[in-house]
Amino acid sequence: MMPAPILTNHARERLKQRWITEDVVESVLRSPDRTEPGSKPGTVKFVRTLNGRQVQLIGTYLQDQDRWLIVSAWVRGEEDAAPLVWQVITLPFTAVWRLSLWLLGRLRQPKKERPR
């Protein structure tokens, strides 16, 4: 059995943002669909599709501890949710924008003729 990976603070934050559980991390490490060299020397990218989501992890093997250090994680094709504070700040602008688009669409519709 593989020892549990070590997660950096950055990785923990990314897991939380992207709704990836530690069980998923272990599953991807245990049996990835593929692995490839990471963008930085000594790192490895693990890729596995689970429940229609392509989970990708970047890790470095720590020989002295016989464990993987996971430095980041993401899901291919999914955008990160905007932070709640940003959503609250931009809410009035978003509402005005959507209302203006709706009104513009209503103004552009041809008027229906009334039956006589």
C-alpha cells in the first residue's frame, strides 16, 4: 500500500477550490491513466479521468520519506469559481449588465400584430 501523499498548502487550497478530495488524489497517484514530466525539473504530472473529470496533479517524489509531495492540482476543462468576495463586489454590475442585455433583446424583437 502506498503511503499517503504530502500536500503543500497551495495544493490543499487548490483541492478545496476545485472540489477534489484527498481520496481522489490518492486514487490518481495509485493508478493514473498517464504520467508525464512536469514543467519543472524533478516533477511529474499525473492524469486520470474520474467521473468524467480529468484530474491532474503535479508532484515530486521524496525518496527520503518514500512519499509523493503534491504541489498542485486541477481539473482539465473546468474554470475555478470566483472567490465569494469578488462575486459580491461584482453582483450589482453583473445584474445591470444582464438586465441591459434582456432589455436590448426585448427592444429588438418585432412587435406582434394584433388579430382584427
